[in-house]
Amino acid sequence: MEQIISDDYMLKNMACYKIKDYVAANRLKPGDKLPTERDLALTLGVSRPVIREALGTLEALGYIYKKRGKGIFVKEADLSSLFQEMLFLWSNIDNQSDNLLEFRIILEQAAVGQIVDRAGAGELKLDRIAGLIEEAERAPLSKKEFAKHEYNFHRELLSLTGNPMFIQLTDVINKYFQMIATKNMDNDSTVGVAESIQDHRAIVELLKRKDKNGAAGKIRDHLMKPLMAK
């Protein structure tokens, strides 16, 4: 049966696009105030009820927020919900792991270069990552425990890029691999765990020397191990 799209729905969507175009054209930044409903309706040539509905939709989608008695404001972009939806889709697609692993390697190698370049002549702040490694080295970890350590290590490493969008995306990718790593495994086994922790130590030592090419190569070798083991 053919679905009929109502005129009201089309008008609301059109108003949403017009409001987003207004924000872009006027170079409004997060925290900047939008015109009132009345002024938006006049400026965009849309009725106030349609503008009100469009603003409600944009608020639900995270584009704007309202302060009672103060007005409507542009909201800072938060892509975490979109990336979480991507995680759900990835987990339901067969044979996606290899492609996603290759994508992860590209991202993390780029991150290493960004981390070193961002530090410039200054010293890289690697104390928290080194602490994670020392904690893992103190007692043998099962594969289930290591999956959590692996996630925390890469999350901490990628946070050094200082790029919120990059951090959110890579965090979701890392969660995906943590999820599949804990499926169908012998959780009490420690095979390969010590070697992987040594990889983490080597990556940190290369970063301390600001050897971004060496660190990028080590990250690739480390992340490729599950693929090569097939």
C-alpha cells in the first residue's frame, strides 16, 4: 500500500531545512540565539504553527535547545547518538569486522601523527596510558579482562588527539571490537594477552620518542593480529 505523505509533514520538513539554512547562512555558532518563532516565521515565509513544529523536531534531534523565558539557541554538535546507531547497524551486518578493522587501523595511524604533531616541542602526556599498562602487567589478565583493558588503552590513546568528533567516532568503533572480542571466547584463557600488553608498552615508548612512523606501524601490527590469526 502506497504511503501518503501529508502536506503538514512536508511543510514541517521544509521549515526544518530553512531554519538550518538560516543558521548556516548567518554563521551562528553553538550558544548563539535564534530569532523568535514570530520573527522566524516572517523571515522564512512560514506560518508560526509550522515553525513551532519544526523547532520541536530540531530540538529533539539535538540541533537547538530552548531556555524558558530566554529564547532558542544553537546547540553544540553531539554525534554520539548517531555513532551509537552506527554501532547497532554494524553489529547486525555479517562479515563487517574485517572492513571495520581496516578502517580502524587507518584512523588510529592518523591519530598517532596528530598526537605527535599536536605536542610539538612539548612533552606528550602519557602518564595515564602508562598507568593502565602497569596495572595490566601486575597481574595476569584473562581474555575477558584484557578486552576491557584493550578498550581503555585505545580510548585513552585516542583522547590525546583533542578532537571531540574523532574521539566519539573511534570510541564507538572500539566498543564494537570490545563487544565482538568477548563473544565466543574462552574467558579464562590468557593466550596472547601478555604479547598484546607488550605491544601497548612498545607503542607508548615509540610515542615518548615522538617516532610517529614507528608508532603507526606498531599500531597496525597490533590491530592486524586478530585478522592474521584467522
